[in-house]
Amino acid sequence: MEAAVHPGHVSGSSLANIFARVPGAVGGPAREDHIVRRQSGQPAFGLDTAAGCPLTPGYEYVGGVPDTFTYDLSFRSTVPVTVRIMTTHDYVCWKSGYCAAHGVWWQDLTSLHDVFHDAEGCAGYLAVFTSKQAGTLYPDVSITRNPAPDATGACA
């Protein structure tokens, strides 16, 4: 199974390259818009608050979920979107079909606000955004520094 690749360039930030180009994925802009302090006193970073990202069936946006951070996943879209957060190993399984893929999935939503904690003590997670219809994704993804005292998620 071969995935389509959307032409374009990738721009990144010193903190993270949230929409990094990987084989079979769409690359797109990443911005470090602002740093704020949450009530906990921990720094929070806006990773992607784009004015709108085109959604095309057969293409995907893939971004790294930074370790030692709480991942605040929020978006709205003009068409249903599926978001998958999985390890890099599970991403390869999902794309190749050679092994079972596991992860956290939110399927066919036009808006979402949820929090992912498993990367607070574990590196190697990806967030994957897909849609079966053409439309526009308006992401509002941020992270808050929150290192776990012990391994979490797939590392536990």
C-alpha cells in the first residue's frame, strides 16, 4: 500500500516540528506562536494554530508528540476528521498493514478538545490527522511542560 505525498516544504520551530514530513505524509507549517504560563506555573507552548490546513482524501498530517509534555489536542474542521495518536512502531504497522496497530483514536469529528498524557514520560508518539473528504482543518494544538516521574504510556 503506497500513500500519496503532498508537495510542499516544511518549516519548523526550535521546539518541535509538529507537522514534520515523513514518507507518505503531508508536510506543513509549524509555529511556536507564544509561550504562556499555565496556573501550574509550567510553561505552555502553542504548537499549531494555523489559519487553515487543506484536507485531502489520501493525504495525512503527521506530527510528533513531544515527550515530557502534556499534549492539548484541539481543532475544528469543515469535514469529519480522524485523529490517531500512536507510537512510531504502531504508525509503521498501521501504514504497512503487516502488524496490528494500537493507539488512541478519535474518529470522524468536526471538532475536538482532549488531552493526551502518555507522552509525559515516553518519547516516540505521533499524531496523525486524516479525512475521507476534502475540507479545511483549523488546529489549535498546544503543549504544557509536565515531565512524569516515571515511564508512561508505551514506555511503562
